[in-house]
Amino acid sequence: MYRIAFVTAFVLMFYLRGLFAAEGISIGLGTEYLPLSKVEFGNPVVSSFEIYDNMSVETGLYYSFDAGFRAGVIISLFSKNINTGTSNSDISTWGVGFLGDYEYEITESGSTRLVLGMDSGYSKFKENSYTDRSDDSYWAAFFGGVRYFFSTRYFFEFDYRMKWQEFNLVGVPANGSPDKAFKFSGSSLRLALGYGFFSEKKSTEN
């Protein structure tokens, strides 16, 4: 009887590991929270202040390999109104980049996985105040977190991310506006929901 129970548990464990095996295309939609970023005036810097509670929206299209690697394209959107008391401006960015990560199963069912990865891309920034100025920049980020599969298709991800990105706006048009730098760098948190169009073969076989 114990032997039958052991064999049953052994088979069930490998069935569940195969149940959550994922190879194929997936899509995701999430948000990133950067607690603060910095704005610096002048070159060299003569004054600076911080922008709090920065939230962006991010979507992606990925391909997951059976070996645990995932690669894809991400698109991010961000907008915020800044009121410093003496001036008011609307800032916005859009960006597109590439992401790669590796997931490692930490439960017998395979539903919970540790994730490590990096992403990099290009962003366009615009500030609309008494002058309209824009700049473009590349970013680089490293992240780590947890990916949890509710089923063979749906999953949730929570990541801690370190990101480096800076936009430099020169004082043009020439109306006395100073040089300004927006630094969206530092620690951030990313939450995302995803859906996988995974191969039925890989979802049911070991």
C-alpha cells in the first residue's frame, strides 16, 4: 500500500511539473513603480528636486523556451504632471526595448519560480511647460523576482528592478530656460499579469 502511494505521489509530482512547463508565446501587462526620481537644473547643477510616486504602464510580447529562458519585446508608457509651486509642467515618455530572463522552479508543482533577467531599450521623453523640449535616451535594467502560475496559461509576476536612465534637456528655445536633467534611475517594483499561448505538448508532457 505504501509502495502504491509512493509511486502515485512520484507520478503526480512529475505530472504537475510537466503541467506548468511552458514553451511558446506569452503576453503580459503590468505596471512599474519608481518611488522617486530626480530633476536637476543647470550645468553644473545649481538646484534640484525629487519627483515622487512615478507609475508607468508596461506591456510585452515574449517567447518562452523549454529550458527556462524567455525573451521578448516590451513597450512602456509614462506621464505625470509636476507642480513645483513656481512652475507647472507635463512630462511623458514612451519606450521600446528587449527583455531576457531565466526562471527556476522552487516548488514541486513548478507553479512558483524565481526569475532573474535584464532589459534594455530606447525611450523618447517630452516636457510641456512654458517651453516644449524633448530628448531621447537608452536604458538598462536588471531585475529579480517571483513568477507564479495560477494555471497552465495565467501567471503573475513581482520583480525588484534596478534601472539606469537619464534625459538631458538643453535650454532651448533661448528664452532663459536652464538646462534640465530628468534622472529615472534607482530601485523600482514591477507587477505584471500574463497569459501564455503555450504549446499543448509542452503543457502536458514532461
